[in-house]
Amino acid sequence: LSSSISEQLPITPVVPDIPLRPSSATPIVSNTNITPEISKHPKPLDTNENKNDLNRENIPPKDTSKFPIPNRETLPIYRPFNRTVPINNTNDQYKKKFDAVTGRKIILDTKNNRYVTDIPEIETSKSSNQITPTINREAKPILTEQTRHQIAYDYRAISDNLQINYRTGLKNLGNSCYMNSIIQSLSFNFILTNYFLKGDFIKDINTKNKFGSGGLVVKEWFKLIYLLWCQQYSYLAPQPFKYIVGTLQHAYLGTQQQDAHEFLVFLLDSLHEDLNQATRPRIEELKSENYKNDRQLAEASKQAFLSHNKSIIIDLFYGLFKSTTICLSCSYHSIRFDAFAIISVPIPPIRQCSLDDCLDLFREFENLTGEERYECSNCKRLSAKKRRLDIWELPKIFIVHFKRFRLQQTQYIKNETLIRYPTSNIDFSRWSQTPSPSRYSLISVVNHYGSMNSGHYTSYCNDGKQWYYCDDHSIRAADIRELAHNVHAYLLFYSSIPPQQLRLPLIPN
């Protein structure tokens, strides 16, 4: 990279949180199963997060003319993982359909999905298929000294009292622990982190993708990752990053409690769309009867997905589901394959179980009755069915989400079951219909404490040599034995490439 990244990355104005107010924006149409939407139910509330040393600073806004906040009365809302159907039937609205499990976009329409205007143009090119997890120490500087200082100033980075092994914490901005725990967990994915620190992301930015932010999210993510791994700061305030994602999903602008799982889905999708190098041809549904066997249908489905989704996010985080549906009227079997990034598994109603038990329960058939019935393509009846999901192909980064909350009468109850999960040399091929030669290692865990109405998120992260416990601005060393008795695990991040085989993130010169 011959030019300074400061010539291409505008310094994001630091602005205070904007109070969230009701919006009349019409929700986006979703696919038939799980609809992308921020849950209407209460999310974990951080009752202990308004400590004096964590109160949000009154940061004076800078010139925001280049980054106007969209009109929240008309801003389309990206809402992962809940059910909604209505949409404004005007030509100025766009429509989206999402994969039932992951929230990925599979059909997209014309206009009005560029939320932030005046986006700087950056030359883009096709991304490489091979992502090298180490950094070339002879690479030319991609940050000027002035830019480094400006980024640190914007993020209010504090250099006093450096923490263990120079790890950097994230200040709580008011119920933002859901965001902090996800940022830390993803930053310990060294393939992804080194991809940003080397500057490889610059050539892959797609500024013309109307379903992304024009590169604003990935540029701000780079600044955040740089500060986390430059080994100069004790903690920082991720206000600029929160502001950018808040312009895309205004639920994240304020200080309301949110769900870490939903934010992870949103963030992966946002990073992907900013880096998506694929064209978007017309998508036609594949019919299983047109293929001789499951393997041919799976490959055709995968290639159809990759024809309009190509980025490092897809390469690292996406696997393939096989869905089998049986009509209870005519016994007709239908097969389809869908990409997924996160697997949400049920928890057995017992006091203690294992990850194996949850994965076994995930594969059991579920009954589709009542409003879930739909017309059978064979007998043409509106019949009940049973369906099950199997993992066909595992992703390189395997993320497991535990369904800890269930509705009981009129309130949500948290399942406090102790789930024992392995940490290294794990063979998941038992649950995959396509054997994987790789074994997996645990690289991070997101924890949830408390109830749905009052709770807190933290994370355990592994750099290959040491486990750390990240609790907002505070980071301490953690013993791996803590994980064996962790009843608070909410998200698990497994990597097929052990962190011991990767270099720690190296900071650009």
C-alpha cells in the first residue's frame, strides 16, 4: 500500500448518543421463518453499568456535514431475528428477503438503501481467495502519525495504567456491554484482525453496493481494531463506531439495552456488505427434483449463494445447512440447502448438560402445525409437516448461540443450565454430513449474567497463549478452569485454525 490510509479514511466525527425515539419507519419484509428484526421484548439491562467511572462523557460534536444522520422517520430498519410482515408499498422502498436462520439477504431490490451520503470513492478490486494470517513487516505505512493521534483522540483512548499484556478494554457508553463483548470476541479472530491491520480490506471495499454503508463500517472497524491492538492504551470509548452503526440501525444510537446475538448478526452482515465483491444475478429457487442427489443440490445451492456473496466474512463464517421437510399428508420429502453463519441450539430442560446434548437436540424433527402450515408442492394441501436441520458443511469459524430465553406465560424465563463445552481439539464431524478434516479450538465466549430484564455481557478471549476476561473497560487474566464452570455462556466462537498457529495481530508501521 503506497499511500497513507489517512488519505482514504475520513476522520469520523465523535458525537454524543442521540436519544432513541419512536420511528414510523416501516419494517422490512422478511423470509418465511425467522424474520430479521430487533426484538420487541425487553433485552438484558445493565443495572450495574452506570458507575461514575463509566458514565458517558459529554463529547462535543465535530463537523457532521459529511456524515449526516438519516431522517429517522424514514430510515429503513434492519432488524435481525424476529417476525414482521408489513412494508410500505411505495416505489421508493426496497424489499429484502432473508435466510431463515442467518438473516442473510437472498433477494434484493432497487433503491434507498444508502443511509450516509457523500461517501468517499475508493478503488476496489476482487478480493483474494487466500487470506494470509500474518503481516508483512516490510509493508509500507498505512497510517500517518497525525492520523494515529486523531483516531486516538476521537476514541478518547486512555494510555494510563496499561493492562495485562497490553490488552485494551472498551468503555461502557451506557448499556453498551452487548457491543463491547462482541467487538472483543471478533477482534481475537486473528485472520480477520490481521486482514484489517495489513490494510487488505482497502482494495476490497465496495463503495457502490447499495446494501452496504459505502465502506463506513469497515473503515471505522479498522480504526477500532488498530486501537485495540496497538498496545498503547488501557481502554477507549468506542463512540465513533457506535455512531456509525447507529446510522444504519438507529436502535444502536441510544443507550437502550440490546441483545449481543442480534448485534453480532447485524455486524457480520454490515461488514460483509461493505466488502462484498460479488455481482447479484437474478436468483431462482433451486428444485431438488432437478438434481440426482443431495451432493449435487448442495453444490448448486452453495454456488448460487456465492454468486452474490463474496467476502472474507463469507469465507470465514458461513457454512451450509440441509433442511429436510416431510409432508404428513402424502409423506413427500423436500430438500433444500441454505447458508448459515450462526447456529442457534436449544438447551435440554435439565440442570447440567453438554454442548453435544444441545447439538443432538438441534437435529431433532420439529412439527410445523397451525399457522406454520403451508401448501405441499406435491399433494397441494395445506398440511402439517415435520422438519429438521442438519449441518451439511461446517464454516471455518463455527459460532454457537444458546437459546437461554423462553416465553413462559407472559414473561421470558432464562435457562440457567450449566452447559459444559470443550475448548480444544474438537471434532464436529459427527454433526456434519460432509466430514471436515479440521479440528476446532475455542477462541472466545460471550457471557450473559442476570435476567432478560436486568443483565450484563462480558467475554472470555484466547490469544493462543493466555485466556482473558473482558468486562467492558477492565481486562484480567483468566484461568481456563473458569470456563469449565461457566453457567453464563451465551455465544461460543470456535476456529478450525488454532490460535497457537497464528501470529498475534501486528500493528501497521
